[in-house]
Amino acid sequence: MTKNIECFPIKMSEEEALRIARGGKNPIVKGIWGNKKINLRVMYLESRYIIYEMTYRDNAIVRALKKMKEPQKQNIRVMVEATTCSASYTEDDIVTEMKEVDENDIQETYYTDKRLTDCGAIMARRMVRRHVGRNLSIKPLEMRKVYRPFYIAIYGDMVEGTKARYMPIAADGNLVSRTF
């Protein structure tokens, strides 16, 4: 059975994913996994693209000392990965396509929409709170369900009762980077 979903387009070729799965340029990983059988499978993981409206207000002391000032508003885009409930900031608007996909290749979320929007709001609040120093209220304006494609590299044969070693490889070309 197939399902029509909104997803990121696949930008990585299977050959490139196999090269990454075999260790790329790392000679140690190549020596361990380079010649073993690798099965590639495309899976689509559910995510939420949320646009929040943030409203900044001065605290009571600043309002008493200054003239009453209108609150400032700003929008922020956040992508929440629905399988792990982790959020990241997106700089640009996302580009997606509609695709017909087999239901067995889709991993749905088991988190509620409220938990996902709260997770994104917490990340956005932490990000801007350090820079603002004012009272902040945040509310979701728009939420879209999008799917992110991954190549799943499964090493060796799948044998019942044994653990399978696998590696997910992002197939959409989007990078998630952490700053410390």
C-alpha cells in the first residue's frame, strides 16, 4: 500500500551512500567493513516544520522608567525531528516535493503534536533568550508534516535473533550541525 507524502527531495546517489557506508577515506573503517555485504534501503522519517511567532516585551521596571513601547514580533523557523523529538533552527524556507511512497518505508512518530511544538519552542526560546534579555512569549503559527529521506546501510545479512549493524545516511543533502 502506498501513501502520498510531502518530503525533501533525494539529492545523494546510492553510489555515494555506499561509499560513505564503506568508510569513505578512513582506512581503518574500510579495513573492517569495506568488503562486507551492504544492503541499502531508503526510509522516510517524519519531521515537523514549525514557524513560531515570538513577541518580546520589556519587563515591568523598564516599562515604568521608559515610555510604553509596543512589543516587537519576530518569526523563527524550526525543524523538529519527530522520531527523536530533537529540534534545530532552519535559516531558509524548506523545499519539498510530493511523492508516492510505500507505507513500509515510512517511520511515523509516536509523540503528540503538543510535545513536538513544545520541544521546538524550548529550543527557540533558549536560542533567543541569551540575546534578548526581555520577556519572551512564543506561539506556533504554522506546522507542516514533512518526511526526511535516509539511506539505511545494513551491514551483512539479516539473521533472526542477531543484532544488525546499520548506519543512517541523510539522503536529502541537509546538514544538521551543532554549535557549542
